[in-house]
Amino acid sequence: MLTRLEFDTKWVFTFQVEVKEQPETETTSNEPSFVPNYITSPDLGKLWSIPDDVVEPRVKLPFEKLEQAFSTKEDKPQPSNEASPSLPASPYRPNQVKELLISLESQNSHTVLGAIFIPPSASVSKAVEMIREEIDNVPTNFKVARYNKDRQQTVPISTKQMEHPISRHFRAEGEQLVLIPL
């Protein structure tokens, strides 16, 4: 077959194309000769369409139990007959708990002793009580400080600040409560 292409310029291209028809054989059939294993037998545990609860049953974490323990009747909304305006959802819930890492300072190094789960509205003195109850190897007499990993800085908490809420002193995620032995 002879094909001729002409353009607006003075160039003209002529080329010849040969088309040969091949007889249909077994290799050119519509069935593929190779099918990958991931198509013939897919791993059903990795499917995106299956909810995670079906593949792995949901385990109730310890901090969810604490949320239920600290929630009170006042936290639950009372139904009212009046139409209330819809408010945007707040990221802060009064019954949420915060994980607070507890470490022991010795010669300017910090050893993690454990963690406590405490509501952000609880006082620092309440956190100290929980530390004495829940954490092992706590010294009998110690001072409390806040350690910020990002700044590599230890900030002491005075006895006058012990009634402040935890959320006032520990705002960032990388902060730890440090026990400094006396």
C-alpha cells in the first residue's frame, strides 16, 4: 500500500506500508498464555474493600476503659424539647485521656519508667498520686519537672503549681513528666 502525505510547505512524504495477514494459531488466541499468581489467587486479607473489623477484630484499649471510668452523668447531653442550633464539632472532649510518659532523671539522662493515662483536666498532684500507685521503682522523695525532647530542656514544676491542670504544663506530644530524686 502506497501512502502519500502532503503539507502546506514544499515537503511531500511518500512511504509504503506492507500489511501481511497471519493465519490465526494457538499462540495468538484471546486467552493469555501467562496469568500472574496474584490475579489467580489474591490474598483476601489485603483487600481494600473489606473493613478492618472483619479481618482483625477490634480490641478495646486500656485508655478507652479509662475514658469510660472518668465520664460522668454531666458529660452526657440531656435531651431537650427546644431546637438547639448546631455547633461545630470540637476537637477537645472533656472525658478524653492523655498518655503521659514518666521518666527518672539521673546524671542528666532520662530513663523511662512507664506511662500513665490521665485526663487533661486532672491536676499535677493527681498525676503524682497515680505515678506512686501505678509505676514501679519510683523514689520515695522526688521533685517533678517537664522534659521537652525537641528543646532538650527540663523545666521544674514548683509546689505552688501542683494544683494546675496537666494540660497547662504538658501541651506537646513529645513532653515527659520527669521525676528528679532528692
